[in-house]
Amino acid sequence: MRAIRAHDRDAPVDSLVAEEAPYPYAGQGDVVVKVRAACFTPGELTWPALWVDRGGRERAPVVPGHEVSGEVAEVSVGTTGLSVGQRVVGLTDWNRDGTLAEYVAVEARNLAPLPAGIDHVHGAALPMPGLTAWQGLFVHGRIETGQSVLVHGAGGGVGMAATQLARDAGARVLGSGRAKSRERVLELGAEEFVDLEQPAWEEAVGLVDLVFDAVGGTVLDRSAAVLRPGGTLISISRPPTVRPEDGRALYFIVEPGRDHLAQVVDRYWKGRWRPLVGSVRTLPEVPDAFRTKSGTAGKTVVAVA
């Protein structure tokens, strides 16, 4: 099969090539997915987990990409819940070859059915931002109707998802970012926009029940001060070092899983949130896409088949 592979951990982007690769092996609990579309995270080639297997052993070359939309091509012995030909979407394991290939082996539990009315380009753009926002708000943040939520980085992929899902949950949403993202953030349902380029942005926030941080740095450090007593600070950028006096603060990494993903897909299907697709590239264009993606709006989707 054709795949994108990185050969050098020390210079991963420079070593990206489109080439022939072995057809994936499906172990117990796996399915092989015929990839129709896939997405990647710009910095994922620097993730240590990408370059080792589950036992911690070094591996190379590696196939990047962890978001997939396609059809089940093969079901291994002992796998239940999915069938050959079924349309699926999912987020794959970091320690295995990824989705920038014609076929990928995925644990069945990390895939959810994709309704026929959702095209594969948008299907591939759902898992990473949708799951991250869902788990941050509902699993870790324990969001409730009527609460106030500040989303840092509301103009980015995860921030856009968090803004829409928090609004859909009945929260009052404040979205922060640079001034250029104001219009987009307000269109997504934020009641107010907070300009992080202003020195005293905290004054525009007041006090909130939940902060969802996708920015990090001093923005994360200063966010503990805008929480009400008993509030929660959630970060996907780094562990918080400044903690609220009377509240919770935590960092998490998104986890694949069918149940949460099904919730994300259902809300997209019902028009309650949408990802932003920035551009659609082909498999041979992936090395260039990795070099040029950073700083551009929306998910870069790779149309594979």
C-alpha cells in the first residue's frame, strides 16, 4: 500500500516521504480500515510516543496521522461491534502506525460508526478536536447548564469545538484569542470575546466557573485568578503551575474511545457543532502540508482514497 512515513526521529519532517509500505496486521480486537480521509497534528512528529511501541522499544520508520474516516476492510478474530464495509471514524493509538496511508489497523473500540450523511472529509476532522473538547468539558470539567466558561484559544481547532459544545450544553461562553479571531469566535456562539493581546484581559472576564485552556504560557498562569470559588481549570497545553485557592486544576491528554466519540459524532450529525476544515490535500502532498500547516486556520484533511 501507499503510505507517508518518517524515517528519522531527529529530523522527522525532512525525512517524510510517500512510499510503499507493508499492509497492516490486524491483531485480536483490531479492524483494518480502508482510509478515505485522514488528519494530523502539526507537532506530532515530535511526540516521543510516536517513535516507540507499547513496550517502549524504538521503531522507525513510522506512519503519522491519528484521525481517520473510512470503511472497515477487515475484521480480526475476536473483534465485535463492527462489520466489513461499515463506515467508521476514529482516533488511533499513538504507539502504532497511523492513518496517513491507504489502510490502517485500529482497535475496534477506538472507532465509532459514521452516518451516511457525513462525508469523509468532515468525518476525519471530527475526532481530535471533538474528543478533546468533549473530555475536557464533560469528563474533567463536569460542565453544568447555566455555568460560565472561558475558552482560551477559542479560534483554534480544539477551542472552536469547546466553544460550540459548551454553548450547546447551556453554558455562557467567553472565548479568548487574538483580535483577528474575534469574528469567528462570536459566530461560533461565544457571548463575549476576550482579547488576549490586551494587558489586563482578566478585567474583561470577571469570574467564571470553568476555564478550558488551549494556549498555555502566562495565559494559563493568570487564569486561576478568574475562577469562582470551587471552579475548575482544565488545560491541554501543560500542567497548571498556578492553582486556584479553592478549586481544581488539571492537565489531560485526549484518549481514544467509542463512547465519547459517538457523542461527538451525534452532535455534529444534529448540527450542534462543526469542525473547521481549512484545506484538503492529497497523500503525496503531506510532507509539504506538515511544513506549512502551523498557524493556518482549520484542520488540514488528507483525501487518501
